[in-house]
Amino acid sequence: MTRRLLLSYLTLAALVLVCLEIPLGFVYSRGERERVTNAAKDEAESVSAFAALSISAGRAAQDLPERAAHCAERIGGKVLIADRSGALLASSHPLSEREERTLATWPGIAAALEGTATADVRTSTIGGVEYLAVATPVRHGAEELGAVRITVPTRTVHERVRHVWLLLALGGLGVLTAVVAVGFAIARWTGRPIRELERATHALAVGGTAVPVAITKGPPEVRSLAATFNRTAARLEHLLASQRAFAGEASHQLKTPLAALRLRLENLENEIAQHARGGLTAALTETDRLARMVEGLLAMARLDESAAERERVDLDRVCAERHRAWSPLFEQHGVHLAAAGDHAGEVLAVPGAVEQILDNLLSNALRVSPPGSTVSVDPRRHVPHERRFPHRPTGAGWVELHVVDEGPGMTEEQRRRAFDRFWRAPDAPKGGTGLGLALVQRLAHASGGEAVLRPAPRGGLDAMVRLPAAARANPGAGSARPSRPLQRAVPGGR
């Protein structure tokens, strides 16, 4: 912000200087040219009047050479005096024979012999005088007696004009330097509270806490913005603290009664009549579902309150660990859990997200898979130029994690609604909570990826989660800073 403000001040000052100094320089150059031209004309008229008197008195040969030499010495230029026929009467500098013979044909002298005064002025591109020659007729009454031609040197004029342009440039640089100094101080004064607000906003976004910003600095609008930010940050911090307190208290207050309820229901199993055993089993199932729902809600609450940074996760290692952990349970249900895919490498994800995603997807796949079917876990690495998801940044590429089952699958409408909280398919098996896929999508989004449900090639469902691939680490570079892992929850259910 400081650079932008300073650049705007400099641009405005430069435009003002250009609009003022350039016209001023040209006005001075034109005035200097006119001054030198008028001075030369006055000098030529003075010499012309003296020559007219000398020629009328018959003293031209005695007086005019001395007058021409004196005038040329005074002005530092050249003086020529010719009679009515164009013959040379006096000259302040020697002429060649050819110049003397053609003197009457010189443009200025020829016009003066005809009674017309002339001034030949040539200027440079910045208005300085490059060449100045003045010719005026010599008259005595109405009689034309000859012509006077004066050539004025232009070096002094050039130096004076250049000096003025140099002064204008130095003055402009001085003004710009002063504008830089003053503008930098103003920009820093204006931008300091904005920078404090930026730092406080970043701290609030990363850690959930923000130090109050001083509201006594900067312009009134910035002070008002700082006061509004302080109120918003305090309110947000209060809400986050309340949510954390609720998550922590609910975690203890809800788990204990549910565990006690299940224990009491199990104790009733030996004392209940045979015909009521179905109701007891249903009650135990609903208790388990309620416990899983509580776990899922608490996990989503922790995910909402957590701003965990993404870290590098070895997807192949996690897939192998979850395959070993789930294989016995799959075997008990007569379902084969297969590991497929190539080397996927590392991905970027929030801590604990990949494990929870796999647990929820495998739990859902096991719930709907008939005995004798196969569930496959298939990670696939993609190169950056493939853009199946153009709205997501690719970075170093991405990895797609597929969990494919051979169950009944879902319709297009069901797949679209499957990520809604508490939604369950009409024909879904009992025991689900409708939070598993919702949590999968939230974890994928928090990791910078996406979750999609698609029909499987052999029927069933292909649950695909795309995660950003981690860039190749430089040798000796440390891994990303680890964060506190999220508590794993397997709510189950679609």
C-alpha cells in the first residue's frame, strides 16, 4: 500500500511539473530569442544611422571602418556596411574577393538595398537561437544610401537557454525528492494501521485469535475500520471459544450416558422374554447409531473450529495401514478387500484427514457390499496438465483415491444429495447416521481437494477423493510442520 500511495503522489507531482516547467522553458527560450533579435535590430539601426550621416558628409572611408570594428568588438559579432551599389564600404572582418564581388547578392543585403529590413533567425528544437543575422537599409531622408548587415553570435544565448533548462530539471528533481520524502511519511502514516489490521486479520485466520488493533492512528475511516474489526474479532473469538467449550463438554457429557445406556440394555438381555428380543436388538442398534452420530457431530465440530495447516502425507503408507486394519472385518462379512493402483506418493492434507476419509469410505462400502463381492482401494496419481477439475489449483498435480464397491449403487439424484448431513438413501442398511460422506467432503475441502461419487464400472459405487499432490522436496529440506491430528471418527452410513 505504501508503494502504491507513493507512486500516486509521484505521478501527480510529475504531471504538475511537466505541465508547468515545459511551457515555462519554451516561453523563456522564445523571450530570449526575441530579446537577442531586438537587440541586434537596434544595433543595426544605430550603425545604419551613423553610416547615413558619414556617407552624406563624405567621411565614409574615414569613419565607417572604425565604427564597424568598434561595434563588432562590443557585440562580439560581425558588421558589414555596403553602398547603394553593393560595394563594400567597411567590414569588421576580412572578406575574400569572391565575397566582395557577390556581396550585393547576399539575401539580407539585397533586401536592404531595396529598402527592406530583414532578420534571419534559425532556432533549435528547444527554442534556442542557432543563427541570427540582421540587415537594415541606410537612408538619408528618402534616398537609399546602402545597407548594414550585423551577425550576432549565438553561443551565449545557447548557454543561457541550456542553463535555464538545467535549472528547471534540477528544480523538478528537487521537488520530486521533497514529494518522495513527504509522501513516504504520509503513506507510512496512512498505511501503518492498515498493516496492523492485515497482521491481525492473518492471525485471526490462522490461529483463531487476534490482538486488538489500536484505533487512535491513521485517518478517521481507518480508525472506524479498526474499531469494527476489533468488535468483529472479539465476537468471533467468543463464538469459537463457545464452540470449543461445547465440543469438549459434549464429548464427555454425551459419551458417558450412551455407554451406560448400552450397558443396561445388554444387562437386560438375559431377563427379557424371547419374543421381545427383537426390540432389544433394535434398541442396541439405535444406541450404537446414536453413539456414532455423536462421534461424527463432534468430529465435524472440531473440523469446523480447526484451521489446521496442510502437511505432507504418504498416501501409499496410509492405504496399506488401513488395508491391514480393515481386512479382518471384511473377511468376517465375506467381502474381499483388494489393494490396487500404482505408487501414488505424498499428498497435502490436514492432519488425520486421509485416515478418516478411508475409514468412512470403507465403512460405507462394507455396509452395502454383498457377501462374495470385492471392495478395492485404488490410488492414482495424475500429472499437472490433466485438468479434470479446472476450478481447483493443480500445483504439482493431484492424486485420486478410489474406493469401489459392488453394492446396489445410487441414482444420480442420490449421489448429488449423498454429501448432505444426515441424508441417507431410502434403501440404505440400518445403522448409518448420514454423516460419513458429509465428513469425507469436509475433510477433502479442508485439504484443498474434492470428493465425488460416480457409478462403478461393474455396478456399485466409485467414491473418489481427489487430493493435491505434494511437490517434490529438495534434498535436505524438512517436511511441513506437523499439526495436531484430528480425532478419528467413523460415523458410518451414507
